[in-house]
Amino acid sequence: MTTLVTGATGNTGRHVVAELLRRGQGVRALTRDPVAAARLLPAGAEMVAGTHTEPERLDDALRGVSRLHITVTAGLAEVGPELVRRAVGAGVERITVLWGGWVGPVEQAVAESGVEWTRLEPQEFMANTLTWADSVRNEGVVREPYDFPSALVNEADIAAVAAAALLDDGHAGRAYNLTGPEALTPRERIAVLSKAIERKVDFVPIAHEQAVERLTATGVSRADAEYVVGWYARPTEDSTTAVDTVQRVTGRTPRTFAQWVDDHAEHFRSSR
């Protein structure tokens, strides 16, 4: 049984690849650069060139695949339904979809595909903390417009739920809200980070508009930047409340933010 993983080198995709391999499954990793991906992903995955935003070129990648993991990314909304159609036509029997923050065209196409599907609805990724790395290393500060709690989830836990849904029975037609074991404000996360890197890190409030401009400067569209910053400005109950989905689905306690920091502390330490 082979699973095709789209976004295989992304924040969650690489963990999905690793978890499936850990469980002894065949994995086909879809990537724009198979050579580079082979250096990033665990040994044992089959690298195939391509991108899920060009489904018309994926017939070979889908051949012989019975499971499919889709990560909804920018540019997929228009072509994602075609990807789902081609996957089902190629014989895919089970699909997991990591949503883009709402039930859009791709998520709807998966739900209407006629095959077993599970939708993964994680709240904020712990990996988002990496956006603080430069300012922490260089200045010892974190600049954010809001200080509301967030029920951050570890990407490896998202992957563990994805693997369970792909390989185990009982998950068809489910939409899983995924969080870590606790909700933390930026200030509380900074305290955890400061302790781990043994350096005082300050929280510096900035205006909403400054946060939007910071994102657009990286190439994000104005609309997307407003959506992201607005998510922090108006957190929902789902985003601020820890739930036990990871524990129920995987049988394992979800990883804490402190564990994530221990695994990534080198990104925040100054080289000076």
C-alpha cells in the first residue's frame, strides 16, 4: 500500500512522510526538487517530481497509489478539485486533507469524492514561532500586535493523526480539530523560549497595520496578510481551547510547546 504525500518537504508534510515510514508503509513524496528533498526526508521514501497545483501532470505519480495526503496551499483552490478527481480515477481509496483554515473548494471536493476521507483542522502550528527567530537572535525581542492565547499544535502530532486516518479504520468522514495540550499567549511562549535559550527575550507590541505590512513585505498578498493578522486579532474558541483529539486518535499525549522549543532552540540562539 503506497501513500502519495503532497507538500512533502513542508512543515507538516515531512512529518507525514516520516510517520508513514515509521509505520512500515510505502511513501511517494511529491516535490518540485527530488534531489533536495532526498536530503531533507528520511531514507525509504520514493521521490517524485511535481506539484499538486499542476494535477494534469500527476498521472504517473498517482499510478499505484491507494492513499493520498493533500496539504491545501496557496494556488490550490482552483485546481484542487481536479487533483481529487484524478486521484479517485487513479484508484485512490482514502484521502486526508490538511485544510487551509476553512472549508474551501479543495476540502469540499474531498468530502464529495466518494472515497473515505478525513479532514485535519489544526489550530496554529508551533512552527509559526520560527518567524521570531531572526529578531530573537539579533535583538532579543519579539514584535507582535496581540497577546491572546493560542492552542498551538506540534506538526509531528498533526502528522501522527494524518497517518492514523490514512492507515487505520474508523476515521472516514471525520473533521478533526487539532491542538496541543495547552493554550499559550505570545508572552507565555516567550517565557518558555527564554528559559530554553538562557536569554532574556522581550515582548514589543506593534500596531495591527505594522503586522500587516510586515507580512506583505515578504510577498504575501494584502488580503492574505489581513486574514492572518485578523485571525490573531479575533481568536475563536477553537483556536484558544485545547482539545484531546490527538490523544484520542493516536493514543499518545500531544507534545508540549516546551518540547517543540527544545527541538528547535538552535534557531533562536545568537551566534555572537
